Amino acid sequence: FTIDTGNSSSIIPSFTSGFPVDMAFYKYQITGAADWHTCSRLMGTNNLKANTTGSQTSFQYFTWDSNVGWANESTAYPTYYSWMWKRHAGCDVVTWTGDGVTGRNIPHSMGKTPEMMWVKRRSNTEDWTVYHYGQNGGTNPEQYRLRLNMAVMNYTGTSYWNNTLPTSTHFTVGADGAVNSNGDTFIGILFASVDGISKCGYYSGNGSSNLTITTGFQPRFLLIKRADGSGAWHLFDSVRGMGSTDKLLQLNSTAAQLDVSYVIPSSTGWTTEGTSLTNGQYIYYAHA
């Protein structure tokens, strides 16, 4: 995983990673309104927007034939940002065509159980459907979903994950149109914890004072969402600024970044500041 700003090159890569990029966010500005383009090697020039229900669209400059980055967009100026992942034991990307059958097993190659999954219908409009093992405080998370494009709370429903927990080889979807409608194409982006590298977790806030969250490493990327009530998908990273003053972006919104004081990173995780992000149950994903 890494983060880079655009270099205005019409020759790939416009965003340099140092590794083959399999999934990336792309935002053309952080000081004004802009969509969260969600891109993948498996989708080629197609992309989805994390903050909308829209179907995939194509952009010719979203190219992937590089071992050290992606895109060949000459207008990708230094004000453009990209957050980039390579597939590894803590991240995988899969695609499938829906068959409308309840209990469909979708294989993955992580070799460990996914702890967070984002699923989106590519060929039609639909909410992003999110699984996280910390939903409902970790009790029966397979019976819940969140929506990446919305700030709403947990939603109960067994038709998304077919009331079945994911495994180290596959995850299960129901017949709901958001995950497996017949003839539609889908993408799934999967995350898991890897010691010293990435961490999916959850915690219960006390609503009154600082909390210390341990990940085993200092996060460069941090995504936090309240699960039992309405709350944005709070995104922080060390490139834009995370510390005494945090540069907050919201994954479900086009809004410009905000200056807040929510998290203080440490060598082993982070501490919330005051009552920020402590009023309820929260899920998170962190990457070193």
C-alpha cells in the first residue's frame, strides 16, 4: 500500500507506487468537491465511484501496464491523489457475473478469512454493500451490512451474505440484487489483518474520553465508521496529515477535506482525541 500525488505524465505511471497496483482510489482534488473514483486492474479502464450508486464508467487514461504504478493521465497534477494497493494476504479483488442463486460461493485468493468486504454491482446502479466482522459488536456480522456510499448505520438482512460467514477460500452471497442479480457484473474488494501490515478491527466508545486502539504498527492509512448509528466513513492518512491536526476526508462524500482533531497516531496504533469517534460502536481498517 502507498499514497502518491499526480506527476502530470502522459506516460504511465501518473501515480508511482513501486509495485503493481491492483486497486486504487483516485480523487482529483482534496480542497474542493470531487468523487472517489474506485479503480481496479480487473476492471481495466472502467471505474466506480465509492460515494455513489452509479454503474461503472470508462476513462481511457486508467491504464495498468506498469510494475511501478498506474494511469497515464497528463492532467493528473500534484493536486490529484491516489491511494494504491497490491493484492496480498491482506487485500484481494475479485469479479463475478451474478446468477441470482441463493448461497453462491465466490472464491478468493487471500488464504485467510476476509474481515471486511466491499461489493458493488458494476453493470447497474446499486449501493455498495459492506461486510465487516465487527458489525453488531462482532455478533452475527453475517446478518448485517453497511453501505460504503452512505453514512447510515448497520442494516439487518440475511439476503446479502446468505447468513454465512466468509472463509479462507470463499465468501457467500445471497440472491439480492446488490450482490448477485442474474446477469449483472460485480466486483468485490476484500481486506484482512496481517501482523505488522494491516488491521481490521472494532471498538466500543465510552462517549466521554480518549480511547487507545492497538494495531501493532503506526498507521499510514486509517478508515473509521460508526456502525450502530449514522456517521461518515472517516478517512485519514499520513501524507495529507494525521496528528495534532488531521486532514479528514469522507469516503461516502465528495466534500473537501476538513481540519479536525480526531486521532493521534503512535508506533502501536492510535488514540482518539477527547470524545471524537467515541460515541458508539465503531469498525475500522488500518494499514501501515
